[in-house]
Amino acid sequence: MKYKWLERVGLLCLIVTLLTLAITLTINARWLYQFDIGHLDLLDYTTLSAKELMHNFDQLMRYLNLPWVETLKMADFPVSSSGALHFYEVKKLFLLNYGILLVTIVPSFFYLRHLNKQQRLWTLIQPFRIAVVVPIVIAFLMAVNFDRFFIMFHGVFFNNDAWIFNPATDPIINVLPETFFLHCFILFFVLLEIFYLLPIYFGKRALKKER
């Protein structure tokens, strides 16, 4: 009974580890923003060069990622008090994600090692068959109406409307269009699906070996 409870905790930790890992890789996908500068013609909405724009983006990401950077300062974009509040709340979510990843990754490792030693990796197949459906359902809802999904997403994670930027006071929003965030969500769901399919793959491979 004790081991069954521990295994459930281990499974939950593994699911959460893969989720937070997908988030981490997505929010730090600098290459995606670089791609979108050209793909979405972002330079048409600013007087900056691509190099200058990336410098400002890096300053923003440094603030969001590093707990010891307490003030958001971008070389070419002013930030209003409302904009600063929103980015501060985003920063807290970033750090929360990293914290959860760090807390769950060690139990996940020991859980996988435990299953591997007992030749029971096949037990991952069914839970992850269920887990893999959830991102597909959410991604489908997103595809049907991304505008509404985007608004609902902010409604879940933020309890104010500071995320609705005024381009006059927070011109950074001109080069952070909704389509860029759509691409971020697509990348996240693709990564999560891959991560959730891996335990199924290794579970089936282990099952074949046993037979």
C-alpha cells in the first residue's frame, strides 16, 4: 500500500515535470521570436533594427527569468506602471514554473529508476495514454477560437486587466503581437505531446523485451 502511494506521487511528479519542462523550453525559445521578427514583419511596427529589437527582447527575458533582476528596463521601450505590474506577475509565473520543475524532477528520476529496476516501465503506458489526450483537447479549443482562448488564459492566470496594453504607453506590445503568442502555444503543445508520448514508447518497448 505504501509503495502504491509512492508510485502515484512519482507518476504525478513525472507528469508535472514534463509539463513544466515543455513550458520552460517554450518561454525560452528565443529562436521563435527571431523567426517571427521576419515572419510577422515586426520591424514594420518599430524604428529599431532586428538586432536592436532582439536586444530589448533579451532584456525583457532576463528580467522575467532572473529573480535577482528586480526592475524591468529596456533600452528602447518605456514601461508604464500597468505594464510593469503585468510583467512582474508574468515573472512570478516564470519563477513558479521553474520552482515546480526543480521540486518534481528529482522524484521523477527516482520513480523512473524504480520502474526500470523492476522492469515495470510498461505501467506508464495507460496513464500517459490518458495524459496525452488532454493537450489535444485544449489545443483543439485554442484552434477553434484563439482570441477567446487567449482572453480566457489571461482570466485564469491574472486577476486584473493589466495585460491589456496601451501601445501609446507600452509600445513593446506592437512587437509582441497575439500571433507570436499563438506560435508559442503551438510550440508548447507540440513539445508536451512529444514528452507525453515518450513514456508510452519506452513502456511499449520494455513490454516487448519482457515478452
